[in-house]
Amino acid sequence: MSYVLLKMIHVGSIIISYLLFFLRGIWLMQDSEKLRQRWVKILPHIVDTILLTSAITLAIVIQQSPFSDSWLTAKVIGLLVYIGLGMIAMRFGKTRQKRIVAWIAAQCVFIYIVLVALTKSPVLGIF
């Protein structure tokens, strides 16, 4: 598989994953029944599996390691924080307010991850 195709799959799955998370957050704030639909519970896991697989494959193809490239380390740590906040927002937050705060915080972390990816700098990603 070519680098360009892999990157397109990766970026495409990032966009879809984020849009699904954003939409689910809007539905959370509206206390919508749409959050309980079967596809809403399944599709994000499928997209995130494609996203993670493409990320690992890209790292292998371009021979980058999160342990030797600080910007990639920052992305991985940011991703773990984003996932944790997402879990609080969508499942484990005890109150609606805590879920919404976690969802908003996840948006900030997502922006940081994107900035790090674009600048290839963990420090420039926050400015």
C-alpha cells in the first residue's frame, strides 16, 4: 500500500472519527434519543479501529517511533488523553455536566493533536 493512500485513509478516518464524536457530543447536550441508536454505538469503534491501524501502519512505513520522535510521542499522549476524556464524556461521566465538560476538554486536546501533527512540534502545537 502506498504512503499517499495510507495517509488519505488515516486523515479521512480522523475526520470521520472527530465528526462522529462531535455529533455525539451535540446529541449528549440535547439529551437526544439518537445517542441510543445501534449504529451510533458501533460505527465509531469501526472508524477508530481503521484510524489506529492506519496510524500504526504509517509509523512503520515511514519508520517513525513515538519513543524517538517527540512530536509523535506528544500525539500519542494527546490521543490517550483524548480517549480518556471521550470515555468520560460518552460513558463514564457521572453527571451530564461532567460529561459535557469532558467533551469540551476533548475538543481542546483534539486541536492540540492536529496542531502537533501539522507543525511536527509538541511545543508549537500549543501556540
